[in-house]
Amino acid sequence: MQVIVTENYAEMSEKAAQLIIDIVKNNPKAVLGLATGSSPIGTYQNMIKDHKENGTSYKDVHTVNLDEYVGLTADHDQSYAYFMRTNLFDHIDIDLNNTNLPKGSARCRGKECDRYNALLENYKQDVQVLGLGSNGHIGFNEPGTPFDSVTHLVDLTENTIKDNSRLFASIDEVPRQALSMGIKNIMNAKSILVVVSGKNKAEAVKGMVKGPITPDLPASVLQLHPFVTVICDKDAASLL
């Protein structure tokens, strides 16, 4: 596990974007595993800037996203499908037909999980981008999630609901469930990029990098992957 400590969120975002850009330049048909939330927004902004200024093309790239809220349609302004369009896809030359997320509005969630797992078998991530929850979750794989889990229905913890409530008008509007790639799906990626900022993530970063490997802190499993890069600001790295 390579840990890169930056001065701030802006530098973290620049370095993370450059890593992804280099992958796309080396392989124009790369599969990018993408994440949502506040952590990767700066990374995506730097990718957009590079696309506009340097012409890096995503027309043959495929993407697979980590997760989606249950019950939200793709056009809901808090869905992760909407997030990806507004924060990245609408600003680069990617073919939207090549972008993939679990369908939160699917009537049969079990069948949707099966569909997404089959898709991931065909689109192995060249890099999987991850944020890190304050409780150590990756994707929506909460503490206690088995390491051999694949795409599944998740009951979100109160901690995660509280963390995500800042994005909704009230905490009552935050969905209580999500569809998420499992830990096995994440670990199948050829490489993994974790972006983390803020002192509130310092304990989770310490557990991810140096703690025991345990389902109690899902991100600790990343110690078992051969190609993990963690880019974090000095606040997030303050306990290392």
C-alpha cells in the first residue's frame, strides 16, 4: 500500500486525477471504477479541466460505479447517477452507454444485484476509486460486511445516514438502503485508489493502513491488495 500525504484537498485531488488520467492515456479503453460523495469531486474537476485543456479522451472508456441509493430514479437530484452526470460525465466525451451504476429503482433488487455482478465480471476495473467512510466503510460496505461479499442490498447505518444527510433537505429524506458493490468486487480491481481528506477520517485511515485486518473496519482489507494507492491530506494522515 502506497500512502501519499498532501498538504490539502486541492493537492490530493490533483494527484488523484493525474493517476487516473495516466491510466486512460496508457489504455484508452480502460475500465474506471468510480465513486461518489464529496471526496472525489475535486478529482473529477481536475479530470474535466485536463480533458478541456489537453484533450484526454474518454470516448472508449467504460465506467462502473460503486453504489446507488435504493428507491431513487436516475434523474433524482440526489441519485448517484445524477451526481456522476453533473460532476463528470456531462463535461467529458464519454459515451453514456458505456457508464454503469446499479439501478436503485429496480423492482427486484436481487435480480439487479445479479445483473451488476455479471457486468463486473465483464468489466474488470483498471482502477477502482474509493472514498473512505468515517467508520471505515468502502462503497456502502458497512462494518461487519464479509470480505467475500459481492453486489448486495445494504441497510445503511445511522452513522452513514447522518454523514449523508448534509446533502438532503432533512435527515428524513436520506434513503435507508443502497445497492453496493461488495468487498470482493472491489478487491477484484487491478488497482485501487483511495482519496481521503479531513481530521474526521484520521482514525479510519489509521485502521485502513496500520490496523488489524478485520470486517469491523472494512477498508482494512485493502492491505491484502497488491496495488493500492492512498492519497490523503495531512489532516487525514495525522494519526499515521
